[in-house]
Amino acid sequence: MNSYIFDVLTRIYLPVPMRNLLRKTTVEIDDDLIARVRVLLGTSSIKETIDEALREVERQEARRREVRALIEMDGLDLRDERVMSKTWRY
């Protein structure tokens, strides 16, 4: 089974092999922090909270890359005068 991640630089989805590898570990976690994050994320367990927080970090990085690509106009045709001359403008 594959999952996909969007590469904003190439603007394509790349397959990421999904392996059902779960790791059981023991860590010290701030109970108050977990409780606050659980409310923010709307999760109901410590495991679900940690999993969702990690997914949010991935989403945040994807957004950061997308913003960087837009700022740098990387991979966009906005600097191509032939493309822009055909666009509709107000």
C-alpha cells in the first residue's frame, strides 16, 4: 500500500511506501501539554494526539514549501511573457 506526498517543487505526487511498522516506546510527556494539544487537535487519546501532531508537522512543512515556491515563483509560468500575455486581466 502506498501513500503519496505532494512535492511542491516538481508539482507532482510522489509515492511513499507505507509499511505498517508501529513502534512501541516509552517517553516522558508533559501531561498538561498533551491535554492542551488534545483540545486543539480534537483528539481523544495520547496516541491519537501524537500521531495527529506529527501529521500536522508534515502538513506545515508542505505549506511552507508551497509558500516558498510561490514567493520564488519556482515552477510557475508567471515570468513567461508568452503565457502572461494570454491571461485575462481586470
